[in-house]
Amino acid sequence: RSFQSILERLTPNAVRMQIPDGEEDNFTGVVDLLAMKFFTFEGAHGEQIVEGPIPENLKEAAKKYHDILIEKAVEQDEQAMSDYLEGKEIPVEKLKEIIRKATIENKIVPVFTGSALKNKGVQLMLDAVVNYLPSPADLPPVKGTDPKSNEEVFREFKDESPFAALAFKVATDPYVGQLTFFRVYSGKLESGSYVLNTVSGQTERISRILRMHANERADIKEILAGDIAATVGLKATKTGDTLSDQNNQIVLEKIIFPEPVISLRVEPKTKADQEKMSLSLKKLSDEDPTFRIKTDEETLETIISGMGELHLDILVDRLKREFGVGVNTGRPQVAYKETVK
């Protein structure tokens, strides 16, 4: 049903790369339809990937969807199609090459299955990101605008090009303070250098460059085109801002954030919480542009707004867990008014 909804609502170019064994609580593993192998995930966090034979109850479905996948793949390559029609076996590596090229051209959309909660199938999906999605070298030069003339400008994916990067995430770290994650589209950046935020117009000093790996980080001296890193202590850079070479300015395409759809009333549990609450909410809103805070002028309540109940639940939980602020939540009050009929 999930795959059918992808075909109907998103794209008819979707192709199954895996099928699951079991569903919901009984989900145990996945069949790789390209290699025709079965994988289960063991250990406390599903970190041990175990290869085994395809279960009897899935062999028929696996064969059916394997054939469909191969047909979809060879349609994208004349030589492979010719070999396939002659009954030749096409190597898995060749099929991966074809699928990668077709994926980059948006002719095929590979679909994977798994459970993020149980960490089952996530590793294979990340392998597929490496195998099939484009690297920066596969993409055309990035397009932006010159903030002075408003003309279109392009940056090639080269270390020698003028520096251009997009700050795509801001996070508060309890040990190092505010972390700004950025992706370099062109040029290179060394720690200790200065860059221009072409959205705010302010110059920022890059004191440290951190290579992030899950919850670990390592200081590096420089970052090159195509890489992702984080830096500490930027004062005027928000999510979606462009960092640029001061002498070759560019504003990259902005991230458009949707408007919030749900609101909650929050109030501090104690007097001590009251002093910390507004500061902590401000830090959370700096991180997340879809999270808004306002004070209702009539009821004097603090109202937080976000993209859904889960979004706000997580933010309220973070207030307690990361900032030590206890809050009560509830529905916003409505100030009724009398009026002449």
C-alpha cells in the first residue's frame, strides 16, 4: 500500500529496490532485489547486518519484483537491453551504474524499506545514498544571484572557484555553544579566515571548522568544495543564509520554510523556569525556522507554533532535557469580544 501511494501521489518512476519480511512489530529484515540476498539486523540497535537465504514465503515475490527491477533498469541502457533480450546475465555492478545514471536524470526513483526506530534497513538505505545519488561533481554549476546587481551568477564545483557555502542548520551544543552546519558549493575555506554573510551583510570569522560524525567531531584546518562541516560562534548567520568570498559575492537559492500549522500555550512551572524559558525558546527558534514564538497581547500567554503535534512535543521535551526548563502546555485561550449585531 505504501509503494502504491508513492506511484499514485509522487512519481510513476518509483521502483522497488527491496521488499520487507513482515510488517510493524513482526518486521524482521529486507530482501535486496538487485543482489537477491536477504538481510536481518541483530544486536541492541540493529547494528549487526546478517546475510542469509531468502525465506521460502518471499521467494516468489522476490523473483517477481527482481524481474520488474531488471526490466526497468535495462530500459535505460541500449546495450544492457540488447544483452537482456539475448538472455545474457547482466552483472550487478553494471546494473548499479545504470540505476545511478537514471536516478541522477530523474528517470528512476529507487525505493527502500526499513524502520528508523528499530535501526533496521537504515544502513542499506545509506549505502544506496552513496551508490545512487549524485555527488556534487555530477551536478551542474550552482546558481545564485549577485547581491549588488541582482544578476544571475554561477559557481563551478572546484576548489579554485571563489568560496560559496550554504548554512543549512543551526544547532545548540551544550559543550561548544551554537553550531552552524554548512555545505561548501565552491572554493575552499580555512579556519581563522573571514567570510561574508551575503544575506545579513555582516562579516563572520570562522574560528574553528569541525568535521561532524554523528555525535563526534574533529577539528580540521580547511574544508573543500562539496564537503559538509560545522563552525562555532557565528553571530549573524541563520538557517538558509549564504556565506561567500568577500570579493566575489553570491546569494544562493534561499530555503523556503512553510508556515506553522498548530499552536500550543506554554507557561513555566516555577519562578526559576520563568527566567530560563524565554531564553531557551529563543535558542530553539534560532535553530528551527518553522518554530515560532509569540506573546498574545490580549491573554498575555506565550504561544509556540510548529509543523505538527510531534514537532511541538519534541521541542517541549528538549526544553526539559537540554535546557532544564519545566513547562506546562495547553490549548491557547480565545479572547471573546462583544460586538454590535
